[in-house]
Amino acid sequence: MKKLIALSSALALGLTVAACDGPKENAAEDAGEQAAEATNASAEAAEDAGAITDEQADAMTDKAEDKADAMEENGEAADQTGAPAPAAT
């Protein structure tokens, strides 16, 4: 029983460490989220002003969130390979 508990604890710890984000992934995720939030704010302001439709604002936000996700994935890949994180386009 003690061996089972020790093994379970070791596996849980290993999965927890494996799930941690690296520094490049964290930086890319933060930058992407900030850019997406700024885009969302701009889209909402333009929608409120009547310059664009709700659908257009949603499309702008979706595109910004997709870019943020790509930035995070690039950061994760850079952490795994040791390469600098490439910027998403």
C-alpha cells in the first residue's frame, strides 16, 4: 500500500511539473493576451460608435484570440527546443 501511495504521488508530481509553462511560453501568452484585449476593446468601441457591426467586432476579436493562441504555441515550442520565440503573424 505504501508503494502504491508513493508511486501515485511521484506520478502526480511528474505530471504537475510537465504541465508547467516555460518562460518563453508565459511571455508569449502574456503578450498575446494583452494584444487580444486591446483589439477587443477597440472592436467594442468601434461597434459602440456604429462604425462596425457586432459580427465584424466578433470577427476582429476571434482573429486576435487566434493570434494570441499561435503566439503561445510558438513560445511553448521555443521552450522545448531552446530557440527564441518567433513572433506570430
